[in-house]
Amino acid sequence: MKGAALIICSVIFVGSVLDASFGAEGYSLVKEWETAKVLKVPESVCYDPEAKVLYVSNINGGPAERNGKGFISKLSPDGKILKLKWAVGLNAPKGMAIFKGKLFVSDIDRLVCIDLRSGKILKSYKAEGALFLNDVAVDEKGNVYVSDSSPRNSAIYRLSGGKLEIWLKGPEIKRPNGLFYKDGVLYVGSSGDGRIKAVDVKTKRVRDVATVGSMIDGLILDEEGFFIVSDWRGRTMLVRDGKVEVLMDTTGKGINSADLGYIPERKLVLIPTFFDNRVMAYKLVGR
């Protein structure tokens, strides 16, 4: 945002960092930091490994509200808010992905391209028929995939060659949300049936990978081949060899677990808490 002051917010530690842990069989989450409650309905966290910064999408209103108040925050990997309103002029921004100096952000029924150097919106792509665009992933060629989680549309769009069009739609993909791309495969968190799907991007062949059994929001495939999955209602889970282990459950506290971010070199899981207005960071530790 032009003329915006640089905002540095203190990182809040709760008790002993090592004492703040949650676990599953074999693995646990150890709390490292959390931001102050200055974010405005944070939905997604995206890590930029080149610049070593985090981007956080802030809905700042209702999840499908077109109010022009949505924005992107810029954080350090240690949770300091470097600029609260780094990019502005959005409605209800959610998933994000980075490719060659550009940040792609879903915004209800459009995909917005933002310049990483300036935070300015470069272009906006309308997704015809979209009702609730959600997560975003990008492949090595720069094709951008966007999920529409609405039950009436329930599709995956792809931006390729400057055109944003429906790429995949059908009974195998029910209310797709979380997306993660790796090595020619687009992994999809299907909220409609609680399953993780693997889609071959060349053939569009869909196969089931694991059954999570609940709504899937964030979806990460880590360096060991394990999935880290969030259920928006407040559960963060590890999926390995088809087995689901609950790492943390904050549903009873009313703290959401939205679209996860991840810093692989630190094994740091970044959880945007949505209505709780924070980002919390936990290290994934193996026992």
C-alpha cells in the first residue's frame, strides 16, 4: 500500500516454547511462536524460500464478501509482522502460490497476480462460473491451479497461456479445497468426501491417496512424503501410509486451522487461525 508505514509487531511466546506441544503417535508439534491478534481473518500462509518471508492472506470480512478490504501481510519466518497491509484492494483473499517474482492469490471468483517487489496488483483473471475460489498451487511451467470449493461448481481451474478456465470437474472431485503440486501430480484435498486425491496433470487421471474423514483445508506434502492436513474447524493432522494421526485439536477452544504454510528447512508448520486472528508456528518433531 502506498505510503503505508512499516509495522513491526512483537512475537508472543506462551510459557515455555518446549512445553507448548501436542502429539500423535511418533510425531508431535512443538510451539515456536504466534503473532499478536492484529491480523484480520487470516486464511492462508505462503512461504517464499528465496526472500525468506511469509505472506498471509487476510479476508477482513466475510469469506465471500466483496468489500475491497482484503489484504496480504508480510511476515518474517520468526513471526514478526514486517508490513501488515503489504498488498491491498482485495475482497476475500485465500490461497496463494509463488512463481517467478509473482504471487497468485484466489479472490472469490478471480485469480489475482501481485508483484512480489512492490505488492501491487499486476493483473486479475476472472474465473467464469466460480463461486468460492479457495486454494492455489503452481507447477514448474507456471501453470496455476485454483480450487472452487462451492458445492454448486466444485471444480479446479487452471491458468495457462493467459487463460483461466475449468481444468477438472467431475464426481471424483467433490468440493476441492487444499492443493499441492509435486512432480507432475496435483494433490487435492476433497472436502466433499474427506479424501486426498492425486491427479496426474497430463492425463487428469484421479486416484485416492488417503481418507482423512473430515473437511480438508490446508494440504502439504513434506520432504519425507507425509501429508500435513488441516481441518478448518481446528484439527491439524499427519497422514502417513494411509494412517491419520491427529497432531493438534483446537476445536474445543474455537480456534480454527485454515490453509497451512510450511518452512521445510525448519520443519515449521504455520497455522492461520481464521476468526482467532493469529498465525501460530509449530515445529514438527519425530519421536
